[in-house]
Amino acid sequence: MAGQHLPDTREQLEKTYEILMGRGRVLFALSEFDESLASIREAETIARHLADERRLGPAWTSLALNHWITDEPLRALALCERTLALASASDDLGLRVPAREMIGRCRFSLGEYRRAVAEFAENVRVLEGKLERERFGANLLRSVSSLNFLAWCHAELGEFSEADTRTAEAIRIAEAAANPHTVVAAYASAGYSSVVHGDVVRSVAVLEKAMAFCRESHIMVWFQPIASLLGYSYALAGRPGEAVEMTNVSLSRSERLTWALTPWMGETYLIAGDLDRAHRLANRALERSVRSGQRGQQARTLRLLGEVAVAEKPSDAEAAEARHREALSLANELGMRPLVAHCHLGLGKLFARTGKCEQAREYLTTATTMYREMDMRFYLEQAEAEMGA
């Protein structure tokens, strides 16, 4: 429609709006984000022309989803808050649920995990029972989507029992509904939580299942995040060849590296010994996270840069310590307890290698205690091994 006159009648305009919104959703599922955004913007133009808030709200939410997935959470948040205001004024659940979910996603991306938990938990409460299978214009069930991101928040906060409860509920609903988009999302979400937890066996299993569903159903929007997390899981599982292969595939899918997955990719290359690529990806991730306000990603990337610095120049501990301390400070501020523990482990290992035994023991003791409290057994074994070295 760009550059063309709008249809003459209201009926024609409404029909064109629905076509454009549907086209935008399909293009989004195929990871054609620029084309999806263009289609939704045309739909928004029609909604404005019609002065139709019932159509304007969904257009704003869809625009927000495109901005969020391409690392523009602040822009997405502004659109969602406008949509929520519309929903509140009209008491429209069909607007309020999608808007609240997108606000939660933006809060998650910005590292505001507790605020995100409140948004997702409210949606989960509202969507219990007969509304459990409602999509409200999305490709997947809104109840499952909110459960997924609620689990991600709990995982980042180190609340893994709660995360496991939410992912189990999401998988139950998704499998019962047999909606491909929802099934892929539920398994990918379980994989994300397992990766943060360090439950390598489970992360490999559920992410391989997610990848199979993704390929069978041609839901490309999930391909890159699944491949990135699966590559990292393979690296943790001691399968570096498969890890690098999967991460290379993920990198080849998009130059934009959507979903802020660059730190996971960098970790994979670091474990595989490709320090140059790990460093380049980490620098890129840091620049993007600072620019977009994604503080959780920023904290994770700072720790990665600290680990890369240790690997590149083992005798030069100053740069590595500085990065780890930056990461630790930010992770503490955001409540990212698993990442806090990782920073303590990194600093403990660093001080042990530079002969600062007392400081090393202090940090390693903290890491060990935190891993034990969060039942992060994979990392607990590493910390205990360092303590006994």
C-alpha cells in the first residue's frame, strides 16, 4: 500500500487492515522482520485513519514485538504502555493481555526482572481456566508465552524451582493445544531456563526437541535463539565440534543477531578455544547492550570479556579483574544471582592463578555457597574443584 491511496469504504479499509496484520504475523514467524514491520505500519495507518482503537492497539503491540526482537526494548515499551492505556480506558482484555506481556518482555530485556515477573504473573492469573488457549491475535497461546518469560525471569534471579514449575505448566498447555508455535516456544523456554541453571542434560534434550519442531513447522523466528542456546549446551556438555557447528549455523541466519544472544555464542567460542571470535562477538554484544539499555545482557557480556581476557593474556590479570568486577556490580544490582556466583568463581580462579590465595578462597567460598543454595550442581563441582586445587 505504500505510496497508494487508501481504499474508499470502511469495509474495504477493515478488510485491508486484517490482511496486513495477518501478513505481518506470517513474516514475523519467518524472521522477515523488516517486511513484517512495514506491513504492520501500513495496518497502523489504516487504524489511525479509521480512528479505531480496537485495531490501533493490536497494531501497536505488533510493532512493539518487532522492535523488541530487534533489540529496541525502550521503543517497544513506549508503544506497549500506550496500548495498555487504551486497554484500561476501554476495559478490553484482548488489548490488555498482549500489552502486559510485551511490557514484561521489555522489562526482562532491560534487566528489570522483578517488574517483569509482576507483569507476566498477572497475565498467568488472568488466563487461567477457559482463557488458557486464547491467542489474542498472536501466533501462539498467550498463557504459554507469559509462562515462558516468567520462567526466564525466575531463572535469571536464581529461582529455579519456580522456573521449573512454570516451564512444566507451559509444556503441558502447549502439548495439549498442539499449536506448533506454542510447542516450539515452550521447549525453547525450558531450554533457556535449563541453560541458566546449568542443567546440561535437560537443556540439550529440550532444545533438540525444540529444534526438531522448529524445522518441521518452518517457524524460523525461533531458529536462531534455539541454535544459539543448543550450541552453548553442546559446549558445556563437552561436545565442542557440534557446539561450534550449531553456533556457526545460528550466526549465518542473521547479521543482526536478534534476541540478544551474542553472549551465549561468545561463550561457546570461548569454550571451543576460538578466542578471536569470542572477543569480537563479546565486544559487539557490549556495544549493543549499552546502546539499547539491555543491562542483563551487558552484565553477562562483561563477565564474558573478563573470561576472554584471562584466556588471551593469562599473565595480565588487571583487565580480567576489572571486567569481572563490573559484571559483578551490575549483576548484584539486577538481582542476577547465578551470574553473581559466576563472577565470584571467575574472580576466585583469577586470584588463585596470580597467587592471591586469601582473596581466591574468599571468592570461591562465596561462589560455592551460592551454587549450593541454588542447586547449580554443574557449576558447584567446578567451584569445589577450584577450592581443592
